[in-house]
Amino acid sequence: MKNKINRIFKVFILILPLLFLTSCDYIWEIIDILNQANSSFVAPDISEDQAAFYKPTTYKYTNRELGHNFGVAHLESIGEQKILVVPVVFTDYQQLATPALKSSIERAFFGQSSDTGWESVQSYYNKSSYGKLTLSGEVTDYFHLNISTTQLENMPLNDYYWDQTHYVLENLYNYLKTVDDGQLLHDYDLDEDGYVDALYLVYMAPYDYDSELFWAYMYYWNYYPNLTHPTFNSFAWSSYSFMEEGDGYSFAEVDAHTFIHETGHLLGLDDYYDYDSESNPSGSFDMMTYNVVDHTMYSKYLLNWSQPYVVNETTKITLRPAESSGDFIILNANWNNHVYDEYILIEYFTPTGLNYQDSVGYGYQNIRPFNENGVKIYHVDSRLIAITDGYYTYTDEIVSNETTYTDIGASNTAEYSVSDDFKLLHLLNAEGKSGDWYDNDLKPSNKALFKTGDEIAHTKWKTYLKSSSRFNSGKNINFSIQIGTMNDDGVDIYITKH
């Protein structure tokens, strides 16, 4: 059966304004601690059965394959990779092109943690990937455009220039082709596919919340690859002023949160908030939603940084903190053996490592993520759809040819989803779906985390999912979950197969 879909290609991947306060009631925190201390939790009669779960040994797809099938070349997520960073100068902001600001940009992208107010792009991704991704690169000399910001905004769009940034790319590309016969372009095409692997344009002008251009986003250039002079494909575009955006940050103690978020897009990750600002299905607190803390384990699975525990039968699994271990569980009795499927994902959150400063330090943009240990449980729907002439069918394979391309069917933005009720990543609320962030602008508190003694019976999934006790596919979930003893080292997860 085929279904009609009006699908708009996801060209802009923006950052969301980060202006809200998360309540944190001290008295309730004390009560929660006392409740945990006096918990009468009795562990179920379930022991760890090594035959009841396993970890896959290979990844079916790289992080780049899905984007490649519709013409976007993302940065490879494993090994030693390079980002070319170019600071762009306009005629009305030439005074910003100083050695000091260039040094700040260099520290924001490639500095040690101690060189920044938190982490650089390089240090963040090395830690988040458990050492699997090592980023390097350079910040070029200032690239001076002979136009003003107003002139760029007024450049016409047409079949060739899809975004005003394409004018910047064209000028930059034509210039770099003339320098040492385009050697710099070759230096940043490590996989020799005719595309510069990753380009980050830092414009030397303030960002503007009300501007579609002078904001922060990832886009791509509609040029064919060129092995003689590698062209640009996916690129990020952000203001230099994001480096002092967060409270407590400055150009001396640079803030790289936005640069880190947009680099996630260069690697192929989507935003997990609703572009229409009507809801925050993912629960807000991760790098691809509100630019904070570590990536979720779903993102890390997409980037091939960690493999899940896949459960087949009743068992107990002890999860270590996700930020340091990469541990997580997926539940689906009919799992298709790769990340592009529908499943329940379980990870253990602790306000440590990359989570620490945003959660319990001085925070970021008045955002205060979870600051207690707890279990995060997500409903993930990243099933693939093959799209032909505006119609789609579900598939377990990436299908790409002259008439068909493949994408993930669900999105956290309703406009891009095959159904308003199908979300890509939904953080379940331990208090139940009443007052959830699935379809409104609420933000979770620590009470959203599952704690010792909490459980989801196999007949009670409807209490936490949007409107059904089943997966979006219509299949039964057939598992129940109970949270056992929890400490800084790990948490016991009891899983019963029904």
C-alpha cells in the first residue's frame, strides 16, 4: 500500500532560540532524595541472562549513506577528519577582522577544553564519540567580501542561487581555486569524492533572531563534485557573536555550544525540536535540541559511536552512565538489525562529563537540564521510507535511483513527518503523558527521569506513548521495564519479555 506524502526537502537546519527557565525546586529535590533513601524497592526475581541479549558487532550503514542518496555529503563520523573554517568579512563590519577574534574562533573550534569556557568543537566530539572521532582543521585568513550584510540579504534567489550564502560560496570557491592551484580544497577532501568534507563559515556580523540569513544553520551547495578542484557540499553558517552568547562566556572564555550543534548537522544529525515551536518531543535537553549537554544515545548510534544491548528475552542489564560508557538498550522483538527502525531506547543519564557544566555548573542561556541521576526512556521511530513521485512505502533498505530516494519517515517537526502523531524521538515522561512535551512547549524537570522502583508494565505503554499501547507500526511492544538499584556507577534495568 502506498501513501501520498507532500514532502519538502529539509534545507534549513536551524538552532532554536534558547530562552526559557527550567524550574528547580530545592524542597522537592530534598524530598526526592529522602524518598530514594527510604525506598522499599524489592528487586524482581530476574537475573542477568547473557543469552537473553547481545550487542551487534557491525553497523549496517555509515552516518553518510542516507544523506548521499539525496545528494548531501556529510562529514564522516569515525577516525581523523578535518573541518575547514573560514571567517567571512563584510564591508560594514571590517573592524571585526582582528587577530584577537581570529584567535577566539581557533580556540572555539580546535582548542583544548581549558582554552574555552566549556569545550571546543574538537574536544567535545572527541569526548562524545568515546575517542572514535578526532577533528582537526584550520581557520583560514579572513575572507573579505566586497559587499555589505544588507547587500547580501538582498541578493536574488533563483534556480541557481537557492540561498544567499551561495553567493558567498561561489566567491570563496573561485578564490580558493586560484591559491596554489586549489591545494587547500584538496587538503580537505580526505575521502577524495570531489567534495570538501566539511566547511564552516563564521560570518563577522552579529546574529539576528528575526533574520532568515543572519542566524545559524546548515545547508548545502548545489554543485556537482569535482576531483580536480573539490567543491563545497554541506556547510554550516554561524555568527562569530555566538562565541559569547551564554552567560559567563566571553571571547576570552569562548562559548562553542552553537558551533558544536551545527557540526552535529554536518555529521548528518537532524534537529529534535519542532521548527514550528509548538512542541519539544525529545524533552529539550540534548545537543541537537537546545544545544546543551552530551548527544543522546540515539544520535551516537546514528554516528556509529556505540552499539546497543538488544534484548530477546527476560533479563537484567546494568547500564553504566551513557556519557562515559556508551551503554544503552533497545527493545523491539522484531528489530531489523540497524538504527533505522522503531524501538524503545533506554539510557542512564548522570550530570557528569559533558553533561556537568550545563546541568550543575553555570549553565547555558538560562537552560538547566537534568541535574540528577536517572533513566531516560525514548520512543524512537526512525523507520525508512522510499519516496517515488510523492508517494512512499516503508523499507528496511536505503533505496536510491533515478526515480526514488530514501529518508526517515518521522520527524519531530510535523510538517516533515509522515504523520502528525509520528515523532522521530520522544522522551517518555516518568510521570505519564499528561502534561508531556510531545505536542506542547513544556520542558521536563528531574521528575521526568525514571528512578528506582519505577516501572512500565507491558499493558501500560499507553500511559506514556502518544495515543496507543503499540509502536507506530501497529506492532505490540511486548516488553515491560522496571528500574532497579541506581548509583553513580550504574543502574539495574529489569526487562520482562511477554
